Amino acid sequence: MLRRSVGECRVPVEAAAVFVLSHVKAWHAPPQLGLLVATSLARQAHAALSFSASSMDFADAEFSKSSVVRQVWRSQNPGKISDLRLVTEELHPPPHGEIRVVIKAIGLNFADVATCLGLYSAAPKGVYTPGLEFAGIVDAVGEGVDALSVGDRVLGLTRFGAYSSHINIPSKYVRSFPENWSFSEAASFPVQGLTMVYALRELGNVQRGQTVLVHSAAGGCGTFALGICKSLKVHVVATVGSDDKVKHLLEYWGEDFLPPERIIVRGVGAPFKQQLEASLASLRVEGFDCILDAVLGDYFLPAYDKLSRGGRYIVYGASSMMPHGNRPNWLTLAWKYFRRPILDPLKMMGENKNIMAFNLIWMFDKIEKMEQLFQELESYKLPPPFIGHRYPFMQALDALRKFQSGTTKGKVVLEL
């Protein structure tokens, strides 16, 4: 404990105003009335909470001085997207080994939606704040941090908590990004980029000249996958969920790398197996060396049948099972679960095929491996991530519902 004499201790009027206004908003009052009441009450609160004292006990006087008021999206219990609430709270200074970042952009991922719906096994129990990646400006530096300074622009990874205006985070989980990138582009880089380099290189061992099937190729992960494959000079067959995404892929990548005959619209036209066979025939190969699948459902077995001997089938998601409403329909989920494909390991040995599944969040604590993946990802010198949809921070629920719809292209971000 630190004992210090003070002449006067004050609560900043700005903090009082934020606190009061957040409660006035909860009354659903008209904006003009809310602002008038908040201003009046804030002044009264400021006067009442300011006081003189000869001495006081402080846990840390400097600690109080450098705390900030932040806004954060939070839910008391996962299960419904609409349960997320924007709350205002105090964020203490960063402890030893950590920094505080003023967040400017947040990247959305399927894990955010799954967490809100109570379908993500890696999510914290009870009270939670979604969000795995962000970009912003270093605002404060804790003791023991030498490599970063106030004012540095950084991107970062966190196991939840990114849906905030400020965050304290260990310095080992942030890094700088190119000067010509925006904060939104930087916030779109870590999770999906690392997911794809881990899938393609660490697990898939994809090499030049091989053939890869990329599901959901117009999304955030798909865009990274195509960029890495292009850098490696890999042949790609891409699948998408709608015709408008075909146009997007052709415009973004060009027909030299991804011609129309190698883009499949799932669920449209011929059966999926025949579509795969036609795309493989255009490449004059019989099967895929690697398959990246975040869809599963009815598209799994036809693709698995076209996996070459020694091929690697990589599963990193299951969007076909993702609910599209505010809360899960448990009967529908149960039906999809019991219809999921089941393979016989003994038969797999005879076919010499491999299936691997992963969730990158379980790699976050493997700092050396994550650093290696970051370095490899950066070595491809990919263009800035494609931002398809931008939402203000205050519209996080709308952004989550858009992401959940399956109609997005590229990355979805929240901006502050």
C-alpha cells in the first residue's frame, strides 16, 4: 500500500458524464433529453464526488491517474447475439509485461458468432467479450516492456476481449504492420492469415505445382488461401456460395490465376461431385493434393472422394452447421449433427488419405510457433487484406448478423 497526502481529489467531469449518459441511455429517453439530463447530473456528480482530504490510502496513486474509461461489448451468458450489451467501465493501467492499446479496428471471425450463440467450446464460461484480433495505437506501456513505445501502431491477437475501445495485452501478442496499411487492414490480418498459413503449410505441406480445393474462396480465409497459393504457384479450384461471388473472384484475382471453369457455385447446377470432376479435368489431374474445408455438410464426402492418395484434407470450420438466427435451433442442429459424415480409419489407411482438423485459438500460447507462422505469412508479401464490409463499433450486432448471413466477401471489420 502507498500512503500519500493530497490537497484535493477529484473525479474527472468527463468520466462522470460518460457514466451518467450510459445510464440515461438505458432509460430509452430521447437523445436531446438524455443529453440535457446527463449534463446536469454529471455536473452534480462531479461536484459531489470532488472533495478535499489531508491524507488517504491508495493502492497506487499513479495507477488511478492513468486508468481510462472504455466501452466494451459484453454478455452475461452466451446463447443469443442480442444479449451483447455496450457497457462503460474503467480499465486500469497495463501491468508488468503488458501494453494498453487504443483500438481503431476489430476483425470479425466465425468464432465471434459461435461464441455469442454458445456454440464455441474454446469460449470463456459466463461473462464474455467477443473478439480475437484488433489494430490500434499503443497508449500506455507497463514495466518490463522495452520494444514498444506510446504512439506505436500495432496489430494484435487476444483470446477474446477485442470488442473494446481499449485493451490491455501482453506485448508478445502484438506486432507492427506496414505503414501503408490502414488499421482495418491490419486488424484483418492475424487470425485468418495465420489460419491459412498453418493449414496450407504446416498441415497441408502444399508445394509448387500441386492442386488445392479451397472452399468459401471469397471470404476472409479464402482470400488469404488464394493469395498464398498464388505465391506458391499452386493450382486452385475454388468454391463459393453464390453467383455474385464468382464475379468478385474473377475481378480480384484475374482469369490467368483463377479461370471461370475452376470456380464452383455450391448447390447450383450439376451435382457437386460432377462439378469437381469437371474442374479437375480442366487441370488434367485426377484429384486434389490438399482440400481446405470450412463448410462440411453435404459437400464433404464428394470432395473427400476426389482427394488424391497421400492427399491432406484440412477442416477448420463448419459453416453448414452455423445457425442463421439470433439463437440456435437445437433440433436443427441435432439433425445436422447426426447426419455428419463418419469415416472408417481402417479404410482410410487402405486409401492412404489424411484428414486433419484444427482450431488456431489453441495455438495462441505457442509463442515461438506463432512467431514462425507470422514470419512465413509476411514472407509471401501479400497485398493488404481485402475489406468487404465496414461497420461502426456501435453497430457490432449488425456486423455479426451480416457475417452470420454467409453473404459477405472478404473481411468484415468494426471501426472506431
